Amino acid sequence: MGDFTKVIGVPKPVYCIVAVAQNGVIGQGGRLPWHIPEDLEWFMDQTEGGVMIEGPRCYQELGKALEGRGTVVVSRQATMNYPGAERANDLEDAVRIAQGMPWTGPIWITGGERIYAEGLPLCEKLYITRIHRNFEGDRKFPSDWAQHFKRLAWSKDGSFEGLNYTFEIWER
Ligand SMILES: NC(=O)c1ccc[n+]([C@@H]2O[C@H](COP(=O)([O-])OP(=O)(O)OC[C@H]3O[C@@H](n4cnc5c(N)ncnc54)[C@H](OP(=O)(O)O)[C@@H]3O)[C@@H](O)[C@H]2O)c1
């Protein structure tokens, strides 16, 4: 029996991964407003082997394309170069490019603000780290997200330097 996945190709599912403060904040001044090592580890583990779709500021914050996964940067600036990543003109283009990349894991919408807002309607699952505190910030996650998803799984509360958080997986 042949390997059908190689012959016909199976489309990758599109998922979203994000860490969100109680008041919806996801970023401040081009950075995450918190430092939670376990959340970074969770992000790295989940997205490994898949393809990340991100904006150019997110790429800059990470400083490079992460190893062990594909990266597509969504930007209309055709002259910009993102080493280790592909560039797409818009989200639709990004998903098409990600589908064609040789990574077999899911396509991950990984921010920032507009990429989440446009990408969330495409997502079957949402991997959300809920941070149980309000933060000052200039970037937010869409406030109506919970209307479109059901909670499938969640972790016990984690804590780092007094900041509590929960890992949750929601499904459309
Ligand atoms: N908490 C979390 O889980 C999380 C995750 C990710 C990011 N963040 C935070 O979010 C902030 C960075 O995100 P950001 O929103 O400022 O920037 P970003 O999404 O990285 O980049 C914004 C740029 O993306 C391009 N873009 C976005 N949507 C597009 C579209 N549909 N078509 C074409 N281009 C598009 C535009 O660039 P051009 O002008 O070049 O076209 C836009 O100026 C940081 O503070 C970061 O820490 C938080």
C-alpha cells in the first residue's frame, strides 16, 4: 500500500496560538508585556514541525526565523528580506505558501494584532495561554473570540514570579 499522504497531499489545519492578559492585551511597545518561561517553552513545543504565519514586527521581536518549523512573514513591503522565512503579500497568500511548505505540522497564526484579527476566522483550534492579570498594552486580541470556540482542554494553573496563567485549547 502506498503512502497516500505523499501522493495526494493532506491540507494542514490552521490553528492559532497566543498568550492573552485578562484585559485582552497581547503586546506593549513591540514586546510581550510579561516573561513566562513555561509559556515560551509551550509555544516552541506546539509550533515545532509546523509553519508559523506572523507579521514583520513579530519576526523582528524574535530576531530570526525559529528553527524546526517554517515561517511566513505577512508584509506588503516586497523589498524587505526575512532570512529563513518566506514573505507573503496577505494572509490568503501566506496560507497558500504555508500549505506548500514541506513541514507536516499545522499552520500556526502567531500574531500580531491584525494577523490574529484576520486569521482567527480561519482557525479550527485556538491554543490560548490565559494570563490572570491585567496589563498595560498597545496590542490586543479580538475581544469576541470566545463566542466562536468551545473549550476542549486546560492545564492546572502555572505560576512564575507571582503571575498565574493557564494553558487552554479551544475548538471551533
Ligand atoms: N501575546 C502573544 O501571544 C503575542 C503574539 C504575537 C505578537 N505579540 C505582540 O504583538 C506585537 C507585535 O505585533 P504587531 O501587531 O505590532 O505587528 P505585526 O503583526 O508583527 O506586524 C504588523 C505589520 O504586519 C503587516 N500586516 C499585518 N496584516 C497584514 C495583512 N493582512 N496583509 C499584509 N500585511 C499585513 C503590516 O506590515 P507592512 O506594513 O510591512 O505590510 C503591518 O504593519 C508585539 O508587542 C508582540 O510582543 C504578542
